[in-house]
Amino acid sequence: MKKITTSSLLEMKHKGEKITALTAYDASMSKLLNQCEIDIVLVGDSVGNVKLGYDNTIPVTVSEMLHYTKAVKRGNSSALLVADMPYLSYQLSIEEAKANAGRLIKEGGAEAVKIEGGLESANVVKALVDINIPVMGHLGLTPQSIYKMGGYSMQGKTPESQEKCITDAKILEGAGVFAIVLECIPEELARVITQKVKVPTIGIGAGAACDGQVLVLDDLLGLTEGKIPSFVKPYAQLRDTVVKAVQRYRKDVKNSDFPN
Ligand code: KIV
């Protein structure tokens, strides 16, 4: 299977070939995503709410990201492996950002890191790119700003915020990102940004005009408990499947039908 690199993604944008991305948090799922030829495997800090039981991504630490990145790395051979830099791992100083990103690359085995924010993160992006760490940007709904945003809601609804989003995308491109995640912004705004930047845009709740799409794997598989974002298309209902299988197992053990 062809190894996906940051250059492959750029090539795909030029050819008009859509880019596929999904999150993964362990080796077995990462192996399955490779088998399905997914282009980017993202160890998202969504691991905080999806696997660790936190309310949001704010508490996630570099050590936790390292642990999950190492696991995903063990199952990955073909996809571009991107790890999220968690909250406060890159905002305090450039030196700390370099050290933390370096750990995700050197110890975790990630091939790139993802950072949230536009203008405010541009210096960090540039500093990491300067030491040869590829960086993916993330604009629109940035979950690490949940308290500032007051919740998870569609961004880029006013002309001013749309202008800022376009400017931020250009700034990130100038700082050297190889791709930009656009989360929960109107489709038309995502289309404009996708046309204005040379690097691929990867949408999540941002419509079909982006160069690629990303989803949280557990949402796609129907494993997420409770409400999922309206833009998610569940391609399976694995929660139901798991519950039914475990109930059958329990019944069989109680009735001495397993093992038999
Ligand atoms: O943490 C994450 O899973 C993400 C994706 C939803 C883009 O940032």
C-alpha cells in the first residue's frame, strides 16, 4: 500500500482527488483504517471525551497523547499519522511547543502535529515547521476554546468572523501548514477558503467543498453514547451490536450454555 505523506496530500488537492481522514486511538483500529486505505489517521485530542471520559478536550495531557499516539503508530504503516497537540502544550512558549511536538514525533511516532487557532498560533506553526515538524492547522470550531466560545456551535456566521477565518487560513498557509482542518463553518465559507489556499482543507461539519473530510471514528461507527453532531453520518450502529453480543454472552454463561 502506498505511504501517504504531506506531499501526497498536496498532489491529491491538485488532482481534485478527495482526501479521507479519521481519528484512531488504538493499534487495532489504526490497522483497520490502513486496510481501508484511509489517507490520514488522526490521534485527536477528542480521545479526552471519546475514550477517557472527560467532558471535553481541555484536560488531555501530552503524556496521554503520547500513550495513544504510540498505540496508533504500532498499527499504522500507510496513512499519514497526525497527533493533536493538547491544550496548553503549545500556547505557553515556543520552546515548550517545540519540546512537546518533538516528543509526539520522536517518542510517539507521529509524522505531523495538529494545532488549533489562526493568527494566535502562527508563530508556533512557523517555529515547528522550521525544525522540520509538519503542522496541520485547525480553524472554525476549535474545541480547546470551548469556554471562550461558550459551547460547541457553528462558527463563521457573521461577515466579520468569516473575514477573520479567511485571513487566519492565509496566515496559517504563510506560516507553513501542510493542511487545514475546517470545523463547523458554513459550506460557502469553506469553499472560499479552499479556493484561496494552496494547501488542502479537511472539513468536519463544513460541507462538501473541502478537499477532504474527517470524522471521529466512534461517531462514524455508532459507538458514541448520546447525541452526536448533526453533520455526522453514522455508517454503523456498533453500540447496539456490542450490547446484544454481551447480553447473549451473559445469558449463555448464566444458563451454563457457554462454554459447551
Ligand atoms: O480531536 C479531534 O478528533 C479533532 C477532529 C475532530 C478534527 O480535532
